[in-house]
Amino acid sequence: MTSPSLLPSALIGAVASARSMTPMATLATARLAGRQTDGVLLLLDRPLFKYGALAMGLGELVGDKVKSAPDRTVLPGLLARVMSAAIAGAALAPRGRERAGAAVAIATAVPLAYLTLAARKQAMARIGQTRSGLIEDALIVAAGAAIVALSTRPQESDRE
């Protein structure tokens, strides 16, 4: 199912607010599964970027549990969210509206990064860093996978 709206771009921006690499990792996984997006997604069609996005997504899930992991709102974290949200938001936008999809995803990711950080800090105070991180991982990865699955379609050669 594909959508003519920018809603998938906004939703993937929300995913980027909590896990910067998950949007690109879920899109890379979709590409490996033979799915395509309405918007153009050139980078993740290249093996280096596709497998790199998967590795970075997994690495972020592990690194987030480290006590010295920086907050998601530090400049490098926000820049990673902007880039990932832009790429994924453009890919999930209707063809010809990729720039709008990127803008919507960024506009969602950046302010929500502050809200998701506040929620995570509250959860950390209650149940600890590792446990709160694993719960957040499960929610965000599931959300990213669902958004991408519902916003992509089989590649043309796979259709009957």
C-alpha cells in the first residue's frame, strides 16, 4: 500500500527523533526484501550505503545502552537525525514531492528528539538505562518497520 500524502514522511521523522539510524536501516531492509518506495532513494540502492545503513542501525541500538552515550539532542545527534529523516522522508514521499517529504520528516524529527529524550530520561529514572533503552528500541524499530512496510510496494519485476 502506498500513500499519496506526506504522512509516512512525518511518521518516519518521528522514528528518527528517537533512533537516528532506524529510518535508513528499515529502508535498507525493505530494499533487500525487494520493496520499492514512491520517492527516489538512490543512496540505499548502492550496496555500500545499504549495508552501511544496516550496520549503523544495529550499532546505534547497541551503543545507546552505553553509559557514556551522548544525548540525542547534541549537535552530532541532531545532524544524524536530520540526514536520516531527510533521506527516509524523501523516499516515502509521493514521486515528485521528495523535497516536501524530506522537509516534513526533518520538521518532525528535530522537535520530537527533545520530547523523546525527556520521555527516555523519565523512563531511565524509573527502570534504568538498559531496560528503558530496550523498550524504546522495540517500539521504535517496530514503528519504523510498520511505516516502511505500509509505505512500500514490491519491485516492478516482482509484481504479477
